[in-house]
Amino acid sequence: MFDNLSNRLSRTIRTLRGQGRLSEDNIKDTLREVRMALLEADVALPVVKEFIDRVRERATGQEVLKSLKPGQALVKVVNDELVRVMGAANDELNLNVPPPAVILMAGLQGSGKTTTSAKLARLLMERNKKSVLLASCDIYRPAAIEQLQTLAGEVGAEFFPSHPDQQPVTIARDAVSQARRQHIDVVIIDTAGRLHIDTEMMTEIRELHAALDPVETLFVVDSMTGQDAANIAHTFNEALPLTGVILTKTDGDARGGAALSIRSITGKPIKFIGVGEKTAALEAFHPDRVASRILGMGDVLSLVEEAEQKVDKEKVAKLAKKISKGKRFDLVDFRDQLEQMQSMGGLTGLMDKLPGMGQLPQNAKAMANDGEVHRMMAIISSMTPQERSFPGVIKGSRRRRIAAGSGTQVQDVNRLLKQFTQMQKMMKKMSKGGMGKMLRGMKGKMPQGFPFP
């Protein structure tokens, strides 16, 4: 998300940082670029207008013009205003109530409510250590109940069975009663959606809200609908006391206009964003971190949090111990490293959060694709245990067999073995305490502009 906006703003920001002093003219030119970038990102016009007016007011004030580094001061103003538009900080779920805490999921059909319900259940179980029960009140969409039941099994949540011939309010009340008897912490109610907002839909969701009195009423909306996402959220908010918004499919939205418009138009915070199809692909929405990513400054905090939650610490400790003892780094270790990287969102996910990635040349960015990582893992999986432990035995006939077994070309196998050999040499230097030497050696091989320690 935000790729186009980030690229355009990053270019503008780089120009600004080099300015020794700011004048009315270059501030005007900069704001014109920022305005065009926001409009192209499909941010709602009233939000763009207010944003530009506030930045202009602060940019022409003492805070910026009298600064020792006015270019950087103006960058800070833009960053602060981005944070203000999206909300000052992450709004967490209100679960501080006698259990079960009821979360009501609302939204149009196709927005991803059912999948998001399962994602939210997984997040609450893994990060908040809560027990969760999922229930479906969608009696209209074929197989909606079965879909949620399958997802509940996948994430390990409890599931309350329901049938299409039951009334939604009855299903919801019975689900809460069961959760109370079983001492379950959270109940997530998945509701029916429609292709468009209609009276029948709104009446049903109001009845559910009145019957349950949920602590959280979350509106799930597809970010790829752009400005419409904010307008639909506004309509729902007028009919229902929403407590927050979940933006889905942000991994397929390069514009990001919905994220910058929803808070201003509805007054409700974005609490989570869906960043992929897998049940682990739900992230808390931190406006300050998102603003930093938009301006090409990365999001190291989120990267550290992901590493803490998703990296297998036992494997890391085992590898570190192995390397420190001078033992050989093999293809099993290499595959483990690739798997750890994939668990953190893959190469593209990592690059999105690292500072300075926006300055990489396009050809360098194109090389960093997750398809290549999957191909490498397939090649290693096609090897025998002996070949993984002793890659030196992999010669011509073995390379052909491995390529055929992994559905790749011999050139792909050769490329992987070459990359592995380079990684093995780095690990050998690390085992001898040559970290500084290793980093200097790597620097010359990286694309120009790569941020290096």
C-alpha cells in the first residue's frame, strides 16, 4: 500500500532536504507536488484541501522558516499532518469488560468480513492470549457458515454452529450464552453483507447491535474501493455506532487513499489493516509508523515487533551456536533463513519497512520478489538430505535431477548454489569475528543507494 504516494512524496522530500533555505516559491511548488500526489492516491478532495491548508500554514510560520534546517523541518510538518489525518496513535480494542467481550463485524459483501473475523481471532489468541469463539449470522450467502467454521478450525478458535433457517439475533444470543458458560474471553460475530447498502441490511445489523450491546463494532471495508471506502464507512457510521474500521486487501492497493480519508470523514479510527490472504496477515494500524513508511523513512518498530513475534528464537539460537563453534553453514540452515524471512512478510514486506528502500533503483527492487524466494525453497526441498548437508556433491547430473524435481531450470539451481556459497563465506567470516569486515565486503556488492550500517 502507498507505493505510488510514497514514491512521489519521497522524491519531493529529497529535494526539500537539500534546500539551505525555503522561500514562498519552493514551498508553493512542494505543496503542489504533495497535493497532486494525494489526489493521485485517491484521497478524498476535502481531506486533501484541509491537509494542504494546514501544511501551508505551518510551513510559512516560524517553526519552519527560522529552523537551522528548514527543508527537514518542513518534512516533519508533512509527517505530523499525515499522522494527524490518520489518527494520533493506534486505537486498541476495548476488551477490558467482564467476559465475554462481544465484537460485531459489519460491512458490505466481498469486503472480507469472514476472513477478517478469523484473522482477528488468531491475533487475539496469539498476542492477547484470549480464548475466542466465532459465530456466523450470515444466513443468506451460500456456505458462509461453513467458510467461517473451516477458518475457525484453521486458526484454532472455538466455533458456534448455526443454520441458515435460524434468525441472526437468535444465533448471536445463543453464541454469547455458550461463550459465557464456557468462560470464553471474546465472541466475534460475523454478520451478513450486501452488494450495496439497503434498508433491510441496516435494520438487521441494528437489531443485532441492540441485542448484543457489543464492546466493539468494527466496519470491514475493502481499501481498493478508494474514496468510496470512506463514503461507505460514513454511511454505516450514521446508522450504527461504529468503534473502528478494519481496512482489507491493502497489499493489493498501491494508492492508499482510503487509509488517509476514513478517519477525517467518519471520525472513527482504523484499528487494523489486512496485508494478505493468510490468517496471520492482519496488522495493528499505527498512524505514525504508516506516515514514516509513506515518506520513505521505513518502519523499524514494526519490523522489530514482527521479529519478536514470528521469528523462531530456538532456530536462531541454534544457528548462532553452530556458527560460533565454526561448524559449516549448510543448505538446511539456508532454507531455515528463507522460511524465517517469509514468516515476516517476505522480501517485499521487509523492504517496505526498511528505511531508504524507496531510493533503491527499480531494477534492484524488481530483483527482490518473493517468487524467487519460493523457487529457491523448492529447489532445496528437491535435494536429498546428503545434498543439503554437503552441497559440494551436487554436480551435473544431480543438478539436472534437482531442477526437474523442483520444476525449475538448471540455471536456477546454479544461481541458488552461487548465492548459498556467498552466504556460507559470510557466515564463516562471522564465526571468526569479522563482522565489520563482512559488512564492508557486502557493501560493494549492493545496489547504489542501499542503506548500509
